[in-house]
Amino acid sequence: MINFLYQAITIASIPLTMGIIPKPASSNAPLVMVSQASSIDFYRIGEDFLGKKDYKAAIEAYTQAIKLNPNFAEAHQSRCLAKLAIDDYVAALVDCNSAIRIRPNYADAYRIRGTVRLYLKDIRATINDWQTAANLYNAQGDRASFEYMMSRLKNVQQELQRIQQR
């Protein structure tokens, strides 16, 4: 899969870090051009695969991005989304937790983690995460996302009340 991803980088014309390995003075071997993909290159490839709903390829690309930069919160969060799409909720939760550990004010990671927790039927944790996301969106001036989260919160709180009344 790694070779495929390196080919995808070339095909996608993503800028690569280029380097030349100089030949030893006593060698007749030609110069060798090498390219090294960055974590951002793999992240962009993952985003492309995610958009095409090729979730396993997206996960592999995000994994490569994370290997190159373990503190790449967006790659953890996007890999969480891809894992959520293939119903791997526990692994998705781990990735969302990593994104939040790296960036504690990452509203999107809280929103998505709340969704993962909803699928895991942990409604109280869902409410907590979505409330945190709403608060962060509001503090960051993202009114549309704040209102969206408040709407989702209202719906899930009503569902929780229905469950508790049974």
C-alpha cells in the first residue's frame, strides 16, 4: 500500500521535498533523485480518498501522515472520521482522543468524538462532547457550527429524556 501512496503523490502532483543523493567521488554510478513525502502530502491524499469514500486507503494515508508527524491533530481527527465510516468505533474513539490530547480546543474533534460515542450508545458522553464543541465554536466565533451543535444537542437531550422516562 505504501508504494501505491507514493505513486499517488506523484500522480496528484503534490509538491514533494526533493533531494539529490550525491554520488561518491570514486563511483561511476549516476546521481539518484529521491523524493520524500511530508505528513501534509499524506494528509491531502487521505482527504482525497475520504472524499471518494475509499475509507481504508484514507486510513492508510492518514496513518502515514501520523507516522511522519505524531502531533498532527487534523490527521488523527480525519482518521477518526474514516474509521467511523467503516464502523470501527473503538479505534475511531482512540483517534479522536489523540486529536483532543494534541489540541484541547479542537471543536471538530469534540463534535466527531460525540458522534462516535453516540454510535457506542454513550449518550451522556455524547452530550458532554457536543456541549464542549458548541462552547468552543461559540468562543471561536463560528456561529453556524455553534447553532448546528445546539440543534444536535437538543435532539439528543430529548432522546435521553425519552429513554429515562421508559
